[in-house]
Amino acid sequence: MFQKEDIITSHLKKKAQSKLTLAISAFAVIITSSGYLFNSKEVIFLFYIFNFIFFYNLIIYYLLKKHDIN
């Protein structure tokens, strides 16, 4: 059914996607936390959403790193 190369390729793609989303969400958290764009209630709400997304992606990244396939 599945070959080992397919599983390794899939795992590496997931790791790369996880690293990219972690970087993007970290950038969004930094932009919204600094109040650089606007200082309003909507930006504070966005900060909490981006913060949740960042920690969610951080957990996924560490789980993928913990169960690394060599």
C-alpha cells in the first residue's frame, strides 16, 4: 500500500508547511501586538486570534518534530 518513501515525503511536507505557518502566525502576532496598524478593539481581538493560531501551530510543529521519521 504505502511505501516508506511516500510516508517520509508526506512527513517532510507537513513539517515544512508547519514551519511556514508558524512563521506567518508569529509575524501576525508581532504586528498586532505592537499596535503598529491600529490601536482599536478589533486589532486586540485579532491579536487574541493570531495568538491562538500561533500556539496551535507551535504544538503541531513540536509534535511533528517529536515524532520525526528518519
